Amino acid sequence: MCVAVVCTVSGRAQPSPAATASAKEAAAATSLNFVALTDPVALAWPKDAPTPKKPLMPLLTDWEGDQQPDLLVSDGDGKLWLVRLAADHAVALKSAEAVKAGGKEISLGKVFQPNYVDMDGDGIPDLIAARDRHVLVFHNSGTREKPEFDDWTFAGSYKSPVLLPEDAGPRLEVADWDRNGLPDLVAGTWSGAVVVFLNHGTRKLAMYETALHVTVENKPLKKAYICSVRFLDVTGDGAADLVLGINYSYISVYENRTRLSMPMLRKEAKVLGSDGGPFEARKLTDIKHIFPAIGDVDGDRVADVVFGNESEKLFFAKGIKR
């Protein structure tokens, strides 16, 4: 059973910092309609792969530019897994292999939110992760079809690398926030705020400004606690929207009303669950601290959700078009 997204806060949203659409989560689609979800089902980890350590944070992406969705999954040891999906858009995990950088497996010691974005303007996506307030960039020295990564360097200038909020933890999204063609940094926090670091440098030399708080209706966006951030078009109008994995188990969408410069966020909309209330994954699974990845998994041009959590499991919820 599925239900539509419904509005939960009234009034007009004022202009606020937001990120523009990022291809990293759209997989083979450029515009995804996201209005409803089925109940989630657990995805079995590939039998031939080592069991990852909890928690898991996934990203839906196109790893090698073949227009097929893949998963990048970070685990509790800070390892990064490339997870292949079954052929013909079947919703199943086919294989998993550890991603390497500098000739050795990536292992950052703790979970991180994977990002796969071109940071230096060479047309090839790089890997980005947050650890201990720092933003780490693994430059892709390979090709689009055969990625190979160097060891990490700090984002920002060598003398002044950017520092995320103390309670940001692993929650980092990389997106062109102000549509100037440069990747900016969007951080969700344990305290429930969302902040953005605008990049006013160049592709080769990023320079990040002091953090700005995302606001809605002239007030800082503030949830109860724990915001995992995604920014991409989920309403099908070509403008990126703010999507938050909130607290223990629900997802909020802030629709973007414009594709010009700093987007304007509409009122909050929550995804509902099969019981008629807000979609709460912890009532349907054994999860807490939902980490959503968004993209078209099954090839129907509708956004689906794969989410990780505090267990060693991933879950899939199919998107339904209105």
C-alpha cells in the first residue's frame, strides 16, 4: 500500500539557500517524480561479499557512466562498497566490492555519507566524504568508465580547509547550491539544522564561505534532531528539492519553487505511510536514524528510496507516481 506526500506546514516559503539538481543520485534520469512510497522491503546483502559493519549510508549513482543505477555504501568501519544491482532493473543486490584509493581499500574508521561529484571540473566524478569535521576529496585519476582514486586531500585551501559544524558527523551533501557552477557543501546536523558552505573559488581552488543556515519562512530550518540531507529534483519540475531523512525514521521534502540562483523552498511535505500517518520506517523495519538515497532503481522514471540505518541492512521503498 502507498500514500501520497502531503503538506504539513502552511504558509509561503521565503527565498533560502538550496542546492541545484545533482546527477549523482538521479542515475539514468534527469527528473524524477516522487509523490508516494510502498512499504519498505529488506535487501539481502550479496552472499559472496563480507558483511559490512553497521550503520550503513547509501548513495544511488551511476558509477561508470553506463546509465545503470549502482549503489555506493559506507559502513561503520568507514569502508566504501560498490554494490551492483541485478540486471533488468530487478531490485536486488548482485555483488559488492570494496572501493580503493591510493592502492588500498578506503577505510576512514567511521561511517560517512558518500558523494560522487566532479569537484575539479575535469568531467569525471570524484569521491567526497566527511570525517571529524573535515571534508575529504578522493580525486578520480582514472576515466569515467574505469574510476581510479588517489588518496584523500582536504577540501578548501591547504592553509584553511573547511570545517563542518561539530555535530555534522557524516551528514554531508555536495551540490551546486547557488548555481554558479561550483560544488558547494551542504551539511545536516545532529541538532536538526541544515547549513551550507558556498564555494566562491574555482574548480581548481575551492574557497568556502562561512556557513549559512537554511531558512524557511524567514526562520532557520530546525528539526527535532538528526537531519540527513539530499538535494535533487524529486517533484519532476526540473528544480532541485531539499530532502531530509529526519530523526529516527521519516522523510521530509521541501519543494523548490524556482530554478534561478538561490532556490525558494515551499512548505514542508512529509511522506505518509500505509497507516495514514507519516512514513515511519522504524514501525515497518528494525531501523533508526534513516539515511535515504534517492533515484530511479526500477526504471519507471519515478524516484525510489533505498535507505540505510543502524543495522547491517539496506531497505528499498518503491516510488509511486500520482
